[in-house]
Amino acid sequence: MANDNTLVKAWLHFLCNDDNLPKSTVAETITNTGISIHTSDPYTANDMGIVFFDDINQQLLSFLREVSLSGRKRVLAIADSGSTLTNGVVWRLLQAGASDVFSWDHSANPEIEIKNRLERWHTVDQLACSSLVRNNLVGQSPVWVSILRQIIEVAKFTDANILIMGETGTGKELIARLIHTLDQRSQKHELVVLDCTTIVSELSGSEFFGHERGAFTGAVSSRDGAFALANDGTLFLDEVGELPLGLQAQLLRVVQEHTYKRVGGNAWQSTNFRLVCATNKNLMQEVKQNNFRHDFYYRIANWTCRLPPLRERSEDIMPLVQHFMKILRTDEDPPELDEPVREYLIKRDYPGNVRDLRQLVTRLTYRHIGTGPITAGDIPEEDRLSPESLQEDWCNKHFEYAIRHALSAGIGLKEIGRAAEETAVRIAVSNEKGNLQRAARKLGVTDRALQLRRASRRQNEIPQEFD
């Protein structure tokens, strides 16, 4: 829930007639729950939004894509009382950028459901914008924003065991530390990290469960294991996919029941920990190949999170570059980047993902001399791209995949073209931080043409005002 002293605000917009749902009545009903409703332009408003609709058409889908910035901003889509929502329609609206979809008449008190959702989203988004998150997990691409929101919500409002999946260098340990920090237990203890790649099989029992004095040769005193050390805290098992099958079987009871015996002991010990695991393997594939126990998988994966590789969040490359340069140059402002360097950083492949990018930025920063911009000559020769890779066709396999996906979903050529144009405009305006003049230059159109296009789209909508 939102802080009692924080007023949750949301814009309200109607893409429907008054016949089934009087606008003034809806606004008053929602306002009476304590939500502050306003009718600011949804295209420029920074708050969350609510849109009421009576027809699922291209106008609605385009509206959702643009005002939500493809999911970056929260928009609750509500069908009026006379509309019927089918499964296919709901998924299309979610894909277009709606954060949730339901009908006004699907429950006795829809205004309370609106209030609960907006307050939860407000709390999650405040944390996502906090220095705790923004200074450690940098990025504003839709896929990254979505991941952070999910992680924050599960970490703060549940005690679920969490499995983090992702390639090397995507930030799995940073996510684990965020989960521990957001955990709401009042008497929370420490985060205990155990790297499963370093566990010696002969000593694995002691490593996890601890041992009693004399339990084996060399056990001159008793010792606590990871489960005891993580009591009232968080246990992070890094690279859990490396655990041998036999050890996975030994861990089943303690993960589910939170009870265990020390090696060489007879008494049952209790522990209260939150389990967070990480792996760079596809554990479901490992389960199918009998390389990972299915019963252990379902115990550690109450909730799963897949961190996207950097190639799937290229919009975050430049913000990450700026972030790393600020860390490296704490005593001065980071240098600017010449356009060829910016283009190089965006086009370069990063097999090691964010960690790879950070190492590259470190090399560039250390090579740079003076106070001027970083230039192409600052790029070490071994890091430079070949002329062929720089001239790669923009219409590559990723573009083709998006078109294939649209066609398989039944989207026609006209709608694909319109969506591509809208996406290009949205990205250009976003990248230029709302500066339409610079965005128009990127798009190869005049300022006037871009302004007219945006104005025309808004005029085609049903007016949002209500009495």
C-alpha cells in the first residue's frame, strides 16, 4: 500500500460514450476512494493513468502504446459495462502497454480494485525510481523497467523463494542483494552468499548444514553451515545449476521445511531464511535432460526472473556508460562522447553483458586524455570493430523476428507499418528527452510534420473532458 501521507494521482481518459458509463459518476466514484483524479493530457502526464473504452480497435491499441511508452508508464485499461472482454483481447491490450485490464462490472466494487492497484503500483514505482535502485541497477528500457517492477513487488510484498536466471554479467547478484534489502522482515539478519561452483563434494554437507565436533577427521570444533548463518536473513545460492544431483536431494527437506541436522548430529535444527538462487543455465532444460531434479527446481522457484542480456536492452547502453564513467571519475563530470564513439558503443557486441560493457568503459576512460570528448582514438585497437560490422544492415534478424511475431499474431501489413512508424517516433522523442526538433532530425522529417502527426493522432480520439 502507498504511504498514508502520499496522495496517489492518476489521469482519467475516456475512449467511450456516456451511454453505459457516465464520466462524471466514474470520476466521483474513484475520487471517493482517496485517489486524486485529473484530466491532464495523458501524452505528457507523468502520473499513472486510467482509460475507459467500449471498443477494442487500432485507436485504443495505439493510444496505449503511446501513453504507456510501451509499458514504461502504468495504464489501467477498463472496459465499460456493456463490453465483453475475451482472452485474446486482454492479451492484446497488455501487449500494447496496459498494466492490467478488466471490466467495470466484473466485481461489486471496481473502484476499490482500482485504488488497490494504483496504490501498489505507486509504491513499487517509487522504489524503482529511488536512489537505491537507480544507482545500482541502471536502465529505462521497457524490458528492464518491467523486470525491476516484478522484482521489487515480489521482494517487498512476499516471502517467496526466487530463482534468477540470466547470462553471465547480467547482474544476478545485484538483483539478489536488492531482494534482500527490500525484504520486509522487522528483525532481518544478513545476506549469506554461497558460490555453488566452489563447493567440494566431500565437504558439502558441512558447508550447508554445519557439523558437530568430531563428525569427521579434522572437525576439531563444531561449525555453523550456510543454513544456520542465514537464519532470519537471506541465503543466496549463486550458480545453483552446478549443484550435483545427490546434494540437491539432501537439500529438499531444509528448503521446504526449514529444518536440518548438522553433520554428525542427531538433533533437528530450525532456520528461517529466504532463499534466492541464481544460474546462467536453462534449468527447465536441465530438468528435461535429467541433469537437475524437478522436485528441487519447484522448491527453489516459487517465482522466476529472467534477466535480459544487454543485446535485448540496447536502449540502456548509453545510460550505463554514463553511470560507469561517473563511478570512475568521482571528482569531475564525465567527458562527452563523440558521435562515432556513441555509435560504436551501441553497435558493439557484449558477450559478457553489463560486466563486459563496464570493462570497456573503464579502458576508454583510462585512455582518454584532457577535458574534451572521448574520441574514436581512445578505443583500444583490440576493441575496435571491423568496417563490415559497422555497416551491418539495420533490417537484421531481430527486425525479421518482430515481423514474424506480428504476422503469427494475425496482425496485417497496414497495422505493422503503423506500429513501426509509431515506435520509431516514440523512440526518437524518448531518446531526445522530448525535444521534437532533434527527434524530427533523427526521423528525417520536419519539425512541423512531426508536430502535426502527433496533434492529428490526439484529435482522432474521443474527447476526455467530463463535467
